[in-house]
Amino acid sequence: MPPSSDDLPGRRMPRKQRRAAGRAEKRKQGKQPGAPGSAMCWAEPDVTVDYYPQGTCECGTGLESAADLGVARSFQQLETPEPTAKRIQHDLHRGLCGCGREHVPARPPGVPDSPVSIGPNLRALAVYLMVFQHVPVERCRDLIGDVAGAAVSAGFIHSCLRTAASLVSGVIKLIAALVTAAHVAGFDETTLRAGPAGQKKYVLGAFTEQHSLLFLGARTLESFRDFGILPEFRGVVVSDRYVNYFHPAWNHTAGSQACLAHLLRDYEDCAEAYPGAHWPAQAQRALRALIRAWHDARGAGLAAIPAAAADPLALEFRRAVAVGLASVPRVPGPKHTTKQRPGRELPEFCRHREDAVLRFTADTRVWPTNNISEVRHEVACVEWVTRKEGRLMMAAG
């Protein structure tokens, strides 16, 4: 099933994942072998509290007059301060010059032109909780009230996000320009439940080896245009086989590279659908060998995979595709409305778009897989927060 249907009711975890989950449940509690550890270490204290003997000695003398012989034992304890938000009043004094003119200082940075407001540190805390720790709006409001002792509203939380978005708008434009000007970029989209009703939306992503740009929209051609990268992109597009990445609207790009990690999984599906067939395994074997050859060539500083290594593997792949097409006949009917047998459309794609499958063999700057985009995308999606007022686009570089 496609990733977009992962959250459908009744969806079961694949057998391999169920077995892995069962093994994880059997692990011993506590730190696992090889996992990084941490320990409480003695450090320079921020505050030192002295304690002296109290009460009365066996001789009957009060210990408040006992001589201090120094520290006998010390204990350190990490603690947070009491939850108290400070109310800071900024008084702007009027000064009178000797010439008779009066002067009033300007408002300090971060202080708005209103009698009562909330300071920048508290606003930064709200943005941190929402964007980095992905705490919901109402729980963020409650947490600030409980921990910081400051009563804020949900509207205040939204205003903090709006301000943060405006502050990073220049950085986003710069990252968008850098991604657009790149020779190769990965593109991906994934689902996200967002908004007041938990609507199903899509996070579109564009990635280079240094930069990431995300956009909340839909899985439509119009949303791809609104994202703004593909309409101006002139490099090589690395993506899965989703049809919108191969739309004629993007003919101005330098070409496409289909993610071989997706193709390998698709050929695994073919192997499960046709247990006695050899062509899925042959196609996988050739693609994996080409990926290894790409790593070797790139590590050696070569501009392309040497022909002596690439040509035999490409021929092996083409023959697997040809056998697959012959083994799984096309079901007659209109191309876009007739449902084909499992495994038919995959070899058709590999034959009709062979340049998009093997482009990386002629240019080691082009990635054979889109794993960079996939990993960054999944990690970044948990950092997203959407609001009723509109969309918040975040970028990281």
C-alpha cells in the first residue's frame, strides 16, 4: 500500500515489522548494550547553601556557638527555579537639558508600544514548545502557566508563531534560492494531520545535501506550483515515481532520477506477487550493484561510473525489465482507467523512462536514491504546527 494510506482504518503492520516489534518488547529494561550512556557529574555549583550543627551537645552546651571546623560532607542536587514569571516595568524618565529642552529615551528593544505586554523570552519559550517540542496549543498554554507561572492565551501562542514565521522569512527565501540553483535536489511529499479538524494534508519537501525546505499544501500539481521550487528549478529532480514529478510542466529541468530505493521495494513486491519469477531478483541485483559502483566512482572522484562497470549491469537490468514485460501482459483498455495486473506498470516505467532510472550512472553528482530527502522529511514532519490563520512554512539549513 502507498505511504499515503498508512493511517487507513484496519491497516495492519507488515509481518516483518510485527516480528521486529515483538522482539523489541522482549528486550530487557534499562540501558541496551551499545547505547550511549549518561551520568551525573560533580560540577561547580551555582548556589552553595551552608548548614551548621543545631541543638545541644551532650555536655549541655548550645551548638550555635560551636567552632566551625570546615565542611564535613557535600551534596549536589540539580534543581529548577521556582515557577515565577517576573513582571518587569520599563520606566522611561524625562530629562531636562540646561537649554530648557526635555528628552525621553526610546523604548528598549523587544518592548512593544503598549502599556502591558509579554517579553521576548516568554514568546521564545512558546515557539520552542510548539515548533521544536510539537506541543499542542492548549497544552502549551497550560504548560507555560504551570511551569513559568504566567497566564497566557491561545491567541498569544498563535501570535508568537506568526511573529517567528515573519522573522525567518528572509532565511526561507535564501534557502529556496539555494535549492532552486542546485544541480540536483530531492523532492518528496508525506501526509500530516493538521488543522482544527485534523484534516489530512501533505508536506512537500525539497532537499539538497546542505538545505531543506518544507511547504504545507496538497498532493496536487497546483500545490507543487505554489511551493515555487519546481517552476524555477533547472537541475536534476530526484524523486519517487509519483506522476506529478514527471509532468510536462517541468520539462525545463535537466532531467529526472527515479529513487532506486523505491524501485527496489517495488521489485520486492513483484517477487512476492510472482514467487517463481526470476526477473524481479535480477533487476534488484543489477540496481544494487550499480548503486555500489556509484559509491565507488564518487569516492574516487570520478565524474561517472566507468563504462566497464556500468554497461554490463545496465544490460542485465534491461533484460530483467524485458522479461517482466513479457511475463506480465498488459490488460487491454484505456491507459489511465484500466487497472493493470500487479507488477506491470513498474517494468513499463523502467522501459519508457530508462534515462530517469540510470541517469546517475553518467553523473556521480546525481544521487541514485532519495534517502536524504526521505529521512529529513520524516524527521521534520513531527516539528510542524499549523494554525487557523494560515500556513507556517519552516526551513532548516
